[in-house]
Amino acid sequence: MQNLLNRQVLLRSRPKGEPRISDFELVESPAPSPGEGEFLCRTIYLSLDPYMRGRMNDVKSYAQPAELGKPMVGGAVSEVIASSHPAFPTGSFVVGPTGWQAYALSRGAGMRKLDPKAAPLSTALGVLGMPGMTAYVGLLDIGQPKPGETVVVSAAAGAVGSVVGQLAKIRGCRAVGVAGAPAKCEFVVKELGFDACVNYRAEPLVPALQKACPTGIDVYFDNVGGDVLAAVLRLINPFARIPLCGLISQYNVTELPPGPNPFPLLVNRALIRGFIVSDHADRFADFHRDATQWLREGRLRYREDIVVGLENAPEAFLGLLRGRNFGKLVVRVGDDLTVKSC
Amino acid sequence: MQNLLNRQVLLRSRPKGEPRISDFELVESPAPSPGEGEFLCRTIYLSLDPYMRGRMNDVKSYAQPAELGKPMVGGAVSEVIASSHPAFPTGSFVVGPTGWQAYALSRGAGMRKLDPKAAPLSTALGVLGMPGMTAYVGLLDIGQPKPGETVVVSAAAGAVGSVVGQLAKIRGCRAVGVAGAPAKCEFVVKELGFDACVNYRAEPLVPALQKACPTGIDVYFDNVGGDVLAAVLRLINPFARIPLCGLISQYNVTELPPGPNPFPLLVNRALIRGFIVSDHADRFADFHRDATQWLREGRLRYREDIVVGLENAPEAFLGLLRGRNFGKLVVRVGDDLTVKSC
């Protein structure tokens, strides 16, 4: 253990607007050794998610900001390689908030053990993890889609959006995606079974959505805000529901621009409700049971965009904020020795 | 009956922007006689309400537009003066959608009988009628205020807002109004028991609301939209609820301006939900029972702004859209012979 070299990506400065590579710093230091009640995690997969942009700011929010000079916050899948914690013995696989680093100590807080035989380890960061759970509670609990209704989801090829559309299909709805590239639109329709997908970079949104949603929009799962939200509001049906999951179009602005006029909410008796997945932990068991089964049955599919090497995490994260990833963005930090056995 | 002269205010033209007196026309004609299953109503009080502005437009909404050349739509309290309808005999008092006219025929659709001994007849258009019911379902069912929370309501001295603040007090909340005149602010605090009231015409909204709501805003009952909604969104607490009842600041615009950025909804996991009182008819019995009792106990008070004469309805309505009324705006169209006995 003593000779392990840790690599960490620290938050060096708080960005104004779009983050830069120089806001991060890669440093090396000896990996720590676990004390009493601790265990040492070797990071295999680091999750990169849009919410991390908010943590880079020093503002009051639902979570504490990331600390300057400390490893960036983030969820990761790890192998326990040394332990004096009885619940997490050496050889366990875990998922938890270990951050942007190759090795991390834990006392178990926020940690969950994984069965590498049940599903590929990386799925614990995507379709079977936080993004999948976000889709599940946002769509099913807040969106409450009914058979025959039309569900629209933005960032449709992303970790959350791809699950939202598939859950909509499982619930008997028409699923319409909004994405930013022809390949992404093709993927969600041909591979994931969405009924249609609008490329927001290629077509004027309102007529394209109108064509894709001939009976109007009943549920809009919003990951982006901005122009897509404004366009959707022009097409919602009475009693529409809009789970507000993310506003990625606004994450890098230095001053919030105006939003859409709320008039359509009034005449349509519609609702917008912001939510954060961590408030809904009581639904995790339901989600995990359902999603695992749907995955096995082939009704839930996923795509990962895997970047190799912790040193590439900052650039991959900047790309995520610009929509450059295609599927759940994951950084492979260390070898996944379970892959061959799957 | 044959010799009764009816007076009607017709919708003459659809306004672009702010309505004008010339969009209405006062006409006279013989009052009709009730046929089989019909009864003739003599209008006593006509209700003027902000929603009527929307009915003047020829656009898809939750209700049909008012027809050109027909009496303007509206609720009124009437006396039945001739009847061949067994459920509504001559001498009954009723409230229902008889429109801007001195006499109206009805077959009973949307009509409810009133007991003139239970409460002054005009209250059926305000605190015990549609506006009171709007406050009840919007605040209690959608806003779900809990004891100790802070409830803000705009148009606080109006027919709906004045009830919202009093219900908030009944539920053990801090009640803060927003109104447009010192007398209105003084009224809701001193007469209705609100804890504070902000004059949006006199003070910058955000600091004034911040001072009036030292622990933030948990429920905002929105009657106006625009700047007040934008200011409130900067001060909402986690899990805030915003029943969206009206957007009177937007009713006369020819093109909808942008609204507030939805970012605060996301980080606070807050909800905005538009509603229309007519969707909640199943709550009327509860409302009427509760409101009648609170009225008797003096826990629910009201103020009426009574304009005399049907011919003055158009000008009074234009004033309503500008916030000139002070209390529930009612037009006395005919004599109320029950007043002396109250």
C-alpha cells in the first residue's frame, strides 16, 4: 500500500461562465492508508455529470460547493483494496462519492456495495445509478405519464434522457426526444425505441416539435431549459406536467437570462416542478428492482461514452457541458478486471 | 313581464391590448318571457373579474371566448321574477352565469340557489363565491401551507387575494400581501390581519419582500405574474409552492414578454402550478361550509367595491385591469330588496 501513487484532479479556481481546463489541476501524492474503520478505494470508473458545474460555484444551493484545492466532487465505482471496515472488505466493489481521484479513503458514508455479476460495474453510474434513478422519480413520480400521452425529453441521448424516453415507452406513451446531433437522434429512435427525435441545432423547434407531437405534449422532462422549454410551453396540453431536472443551457451563463412567460401554465393548468434526485432516496429500492429487471429483459438499453484516464476528466467535463458526449459520460480511471467475466 | 325593458352590455369588438369603452355597447330591448322549463332572472349584482379579459380574445383557452354582438359573459346574483321551472320558483335568489344584462333567461345550467338570510347576496360573487373558492383551492390544495410558513399573495386587497391572506392566518402562517396603494396595504394589515404588505408601486420589490419575509417565502399565491413573480422567485425557500391563479400584469399585452428564469425552481425543488377554479368543483361543498363558518366567526372579512348601474360596468372593468378597484368589484344592476333585512 505504501508505494501507491495517488492522482487527483483538484478544483483550482471557480469559473466565471464556462469552465476552463486551468480551473482544474492534476496532482500526485502518495495514496493514504486506511485507519480504523476506514477502507481504501481504487477508482475504476468516475462519473461526470452536469450537476458538477453547480458545485464549482460558491453559491448557496441544495449542496455544498466543492472546496478549492480539494479533489472535485463526484461519484465513482471502486474496488476496495485495503480495509479495516467489516462491511466493506478487501475485494468489494462499491459506488459512492469518492471524487476525482485514483484512490480514496472512505468510512462508508454514501457507499453502496455492487455485485459485479449482476450488471457491468459502470452501470452503477448510469442506467442503474443516479442518472437512471433521476429519470425514474422525475418521470414516474412527478411526470406521472399515462398510456397514450406524449412525453418529450431534452438531452435525449444523455444518461438521464435516454432512460426517460424508454420508461415512457414502457408506460405506453409516445416518446419524443430532443438532441443536438443527427447521430444522437438516430440512436434514440433506432436503438432505444423513441417514436421521434428533434435535432434542436438543425430545425426550428416549434414546428419540428409540433410535427413530432401531433396531439400536443403532456409531459416534458426538462434537462436543458432555455429555448427548448420555451418551445415546449407553446405546445403543452391541458394538465401537462414538467419535471424540471436540469437547466444545462444556463449552467455557464454569468447572468441568468429571462425565461419563458408562464402564461401557458395558467391556461393549461400545467405544473413545473424542480426536483433533485437525492430528495427521493426512499424510491431507490423500487427503482433498482424495476430497472434491473427491465435491463435484463432488454427493455432498457444504454450507451456509455468512456474516456480513458483521469487526466482527461477536465476536458471531458467541459465537453459534457457543450453536449459533446454521446451517452453516459464515464472516465475509466483504473482497470476494470471484472469486464472479461461479463 | 311584457313591458320590462332589458339593458345589455354587448361585446362589440375584440381589443388589441388594453380594452376600450368602445369595445362594449349598451343596448336596450324588451326583456324576454320564460318558456317551458325556463325562468326569468332580474340581475341584482353583476360580478366583474379579471378572467373576463381573456374571454374577450378569440383564442383557444380553457373556456370559449365571449361572442361578438352578445352580452358579455359573467356571473351575477339575480332574483327569479317569473318561472316555469319547478326548482327555481318566482322569488328565488340565484347566482349563475347570466352575463352583463338586467334580465336573463335560464334553464338552470350553472345556477345555484341562495339563502338571502344566510349572508348578504353579494357575497355569492366574492368571499362565498368563485373568488373565495379560488383562494381556498389554490392556497389549501395547491399551496398546502403549513403552520409557521410564510405565504405571499399578490393583488392582496382584491377578491381572491384578501381571502388567501386570511386563510393563511387561519392555517397559522405568516401572511404577506403585495398591493398597489398605501390604503390597500393598510387595509389588509389592519382590517384583515395580514402580517405585512408591500406596496409594489412605492418600493423596490426584492428588498421590501425580503424585509417582510425574514425567513423566506414558502408559498406564493400569484395573481399577477410579471415583476412580482420574478422578485418572489429570488426569495423562495426549498420546496416552495406557487399556485398560479392569474397573471393580470399580462392580460393587456399584445405580445407576451419573457418571464423569470426557472433556475430557482430547480435548486429549491419548487413547483409552479396553474389552476382554474372550475376544475375543482368537487371542493365547493367543503369551501362553502368552511367559509360560511369563518365568516360568521369573524375570521374571514371582506370588502366590496360596488359600482352602481350596468352602464358603468365597462369603465369599472377597465379600472379593474389597472388595479383601481379596492375590494371585490361588483356592479349593482338592480335593487337589492334583501339589504334592509340583513
